[in-house]
Amino acid sequence: MRAPKIQKRYIDYSLGFPVVLLNAPMIKVRGQWALRVNYNDYQQIVLNLLAYKPAKLTGSEVSFIRKQFQMTVRAFAERFSIKHSAVIKWEKKKDKATKMAWSTEKDIRLFILDELSRRAAELYKLYKVLKEEVQETKHPIQIDLEKLAA
């Protein structure tokens, strides 16, 4: 394996839309140069930047947002009080602006930040719980199935 290199300007299409990366770390894998990043962190950064993007969201970006939050088209539509056919129409726009109502786009952008901060809050909460070393005794996991009943 060759040593990593830095690409001054690299356009990444792995998320379904172009992302311009400056000073991108690259590594040669099986004879081809590949981006050397933690993709989970990278995706979180992109989500955050989409919330603040100074231009309308594109169809590919909406698709990325929906998939990152593991939502079906129907669930995404219900969350934003729109028809699922509207989401399909937006996503078909690919790299073009969706032309959705600004009120809906603002709601999607605020949803992104709310979900990311909720994830951060959950991580912080777990960190506080795990900060102290746990005991080595057996402690089976318990689930109250009454809460899962449909």
C-alpha cells in the first residue's frame, strides 16, 4: 500500500451529488486513489452543511437527507406534511433544485439540525452513563414487551 497523498481539490460524488473537498487525504487501494476519510463523520458534516447551504436543495441532496435518517419516501412525506409523490418528484430532479415551497425546505433544514443535535445529546447522555467503569457481574438485558405491543 502506498503512502497517502493530499489532493488540493477533489470532487466527491459518493453521496449522490458533488461535494468539493479541499486538501482531501487520498490513499491508493488496489491501484486506484480513494478518499481516506471516516465516512460516518463525513456524512454528518455534509448533513450539517446542507442545513446551512446558501442555495436551494437539489433532488439528490433531499434523497441523501432522507436516506441518512433512514426514512422511507412515505415517512419523509408524512414528517413534512406533504404527499409522497412530491418527494419522488423532488428526488427525480437529481442535481437540479427541487423547487419545493420555501417553508417546506426550511422545515427540512431545521429537521436536520434537530436530529443531529438529538444524536449528539444521546451520545453525551450515554457517555455520562459509561464514564464510570461498569461491574463485571452478570446483568441480563430486560425488555418490557408490553411497550412493543402494536
